[in-house]
Amino acid sequence: MRKKDELKLNTFLQNTFNQVNSRVSSTPLHHVSLCKSHVVFRFENHEQVVKVSKTHQLFLKKLLNNQPSIEISRDPLGQMIKTLYKKEYSFYYLYSSGGNGHKAAKEALLEKNLLDLFEKVKIRLVQNQTIEIDPSIQEKDFDALQKDFRLLDPSKFIDWCKNNGLIQEDDVLKGFLGKVGSWCAEQWDHAQQSGDANKQKSLASKQWLSDLFFGPIIFIKTLKSLVELKPEKIVCTQALANYAILLAIRVYNRFFLAKNKEPLKLHLYMTDMATKYSEHFFSSIKILPSALRKNLILYAPVPHKHTDWYELCHLPQTQVKALKVSQLPVRPAFIKAIENFKPNFEHPHVQLNISCDDELILLNHLLKHQTNQDVESSSHINLEKHSQNSIQLKYNMNAKDENLFIMLGSQPTESEIQKHIDDLISKARAQPNKDYHTFVFAGPFHAKKDCFYKRLHQFILSKTSWPSNLKVVPLSYQDQLQIVSLYLMCDTVTHSGGLTSMELLVIQKVLKKYPHIKRKRSIHVPSIKDRKPENCMPPWEKGNFHVLQKKIGAELLVLTS
């Protein structure tokens, strides 16, 4: 339900409930039924029916959406969560489509805040604080509240918050700019999929043009959202139209902000390393007039201790929050997966998700082609779970094997992955006494339409005389636990995208506990004639690579045709 409709519904229910006489209203309300022409209030021992006007009937018809009724049950815990959220976590999140980094960073920050809320709700219940719930709740009700599914599992708490209208967010491209914004996002995704670093650089360099043409629209829509939502804080993970967004904040602070409220500021998070190569990001801050820049707080990973923030972005140190590795916008589920995963480096294994039976069938085809075995007969694979909704495998390896995880971003470049497989075939043939296990992220699997997973499947099957010591396993979507196991148990080939770089830094912090374990981190770079490898990647990824090279010993990997 949209925020506007939620507010209208709350006002409507309050006004309708006031029509019920005071004798009834003093009785605890248990349930409300919204019907086409009336509302039913159900109390402990009876119910009260209130007919509504024709105007409100039209509103109810819209909400019902061809349903006979909507049932609203009394939910004191839900009300407590919503009240506490609006009081302390009423944040407005801005991100943009195009790639996955900006949205993933937004999700990470959002989930960290929701986990903080989760702990506060539990503390309030333990301390028997009823102020934010309902004064009519009796002591016996608290046991049931503390056993509520939302308080037993943080992930279910987060899902409930997301599905019940608490989150206030907008996609600056697709949400504010509609079809034009969607087209821009598609251009960026296509540049990533084709591995076209020049096009990515060109699109980033034209950011000032998009700010010029789309700035007025983004200003109006941002200001409208601020007036409607009245957030306590604005969190942004993208650099598009900073001028327009900050101007909207300035106007809101001047004319619409309540007198007892602190002025709103834009909390802007970098999704790449803060280096001189992120000029497209910093230039959008440098050009801001001081009147707008003062309402900006920048959160950025620290490349080194002596970073000159004023030189990079014309911001004083007081307006920059330098993020340590533990503070990076990495999803809490990733951190929790690291904490829960118990690595066995002597007998390494990785955990894999299979999305459906159709994907499992294709995997069996590949294993038969590569080893003349399938999942059930393979000496390396244990089928741990096979149900209608979940298929989970445990893939066993030897410590002396060559174990590799290839993940070239949310938009994999097909031709480059094919080059890696051809290279692995050559290596496996050259060293027949060594086993190679390779896991390739191939994007989402679609059972009823074409996808990269299926094309990769056909590419592997087209290879004759496959070396028996090489296993290549395509991967569809994996949970954080699976990603962590692949990072820890395998060498990796990745791009140096912002969020991937942050994950590698977090993983390296874990590996420091095991000094005898060395993992090779290769940064894939496409081969371009007469150009140095470093100049074959977008400049911001070049900056990320320099940080990874220094912090974790990352190396560039270039494959020629």
C-alpha cells in the first residue's frame, strides 16, 4: 500500500470508529473488516457495523481491488514496531538502477537499521515497556508477544517491515524519470554485459548532462516526497542529481520543516573506494555551492589514513565519515554468514543452491558430459536437501586441488567467461594429474525463457574431448552463506566493482585468522589492443583495484582470444 493511501486509510478508520458510541469504544477492539459499503468493528463480545458514504465507498473499492473484504486484526506488536520505526528510523532511502551496486548498498544500510530496530523492540518487551504498545495489554500477553515469529528470526522481522509499508525509498532513475530512466539503466547494464569499459566511462562522464536535463524533475519529486513523508534522515547511495536533491532539502528545511526538528541532511554513501579515479562521483560534489554543500555528509571507505578530503571533494573533515572495513555497506546477511560458516581448510567444501528441478536437470547433463557421472553418483557431490522449494548441494574438494570461483558482476560478460573456460580446458589438459573445480556465476536461472545459464550450458556441451580432471559448475542465484563459502574456499576471479571490492576486504579480514591459508584474488580485465590492462577497465574500478592490490595482494588477469 502506498504511503498516501495508508495515511488516508488511518484517517478514515479513526473517523469511522468515532461514530461508534463511547460505551463500545472503551471495549478492546480485536478485528476490523473493510467491505464495499461498510466497516465492521469486532469487539470481545459483539460487533458494530458502520455504513460509509459513497465517496468512501469509492476509496474502499480501490483498496479492495475486487476482493470481497480486507481483514485487519489487532496487532499490538506490529503497532509497536511501526511506532518505534516512525519515531527513530523514519529514513528516506534514495538509490538508482543500472548495475546492482547502488541498490545493494541501499539494502545493506536499510537492513542494518532494521536489525537495530529489531534489538530495540526486543529490549522494550523484555523491560515490559507498554508505552509504545497498548495500555490495555495485560501481563499475560507479553509471553505471546515475545514468541511472535517476527522476534524469533531477524530475517522474518526484516521481511515483515519491508512488506508492511514501513520503508520509504525511491529509485532516482526508474522511479523519478520513468521510461527515460529505465532506458538509461538498460544502457548501463548493456555496457556491463558487453564488457564495454569505454561506454561505461562515457556514460559516467555525461552525468552533468543528466543533472542538467533531469534535475528539475528530480528536484520536484524529491521535495514532494519530503513534504509527504517528513523523514528524520535521508540516506542516498548514488551520485545522480546531487544538486537537485540538496536544493530540495534546502527548500524543505526553509519552508516545510517543523520548528522543533533538526535540519535535514543528505547522508551520501560511496559505493566505490575513495580514490582520485572516482572523479565522476567527486566532481558532482565539488561543483555544489556552499549553501547546498553544508547539508551533505559523505560516508566513504578509507583508502589510506592521510586522505585529503578537501582536495577530493571540497568537503571539510567534519562532513566526512571515513568507514572502516567493519562499517562498509555490506549486507548483514553476508556478515552473519561469515560468522556462521565454519571453514574446514583440510577438507574443503562449498555449499550450493539449485533454484529448481529444471536447473538440476541441466547440471546433471553437464556432469555427465564432464565426468560421466550425475549429482547422485558423483564422488564430489552430496545432495543434502531436495524439496519443492529448495535444492541444496554440498560440493567436496581436496585442499591440493585448483578451486576457483568466477563472478563477473551482476551482469556477467558472456564472451569473457567463455574465454576463462577455454583457458581452464587448456590448463587441465596440460596438467592431467591435478583436479580443477570451477564455479561460475551465471545470473538468474529462468526455466521457461532464455538465460545466460542455458547458453553457458550449451557452450560447455559443445566442447569435445573434455578433460576428466576439470569440473565447471554454473551457478544461479546463491544465498549469502553460499557466496561466503565460495569466497573462503576458492581462489576468485572478479571485477573490481565497488560492492565486490568491499566484500573481498571483509573476507580478507576473516582470512587473517588463518595465516597459513592463501587465496589468490584475480581482477578480470578485458583485453584491448594497444592498451595497458589498467586502462581497459572503468576508472573507478581501476581505483578499487589499486586499493585491493595494496590491501589483499590482488592481481590483474587478462585473457586473450
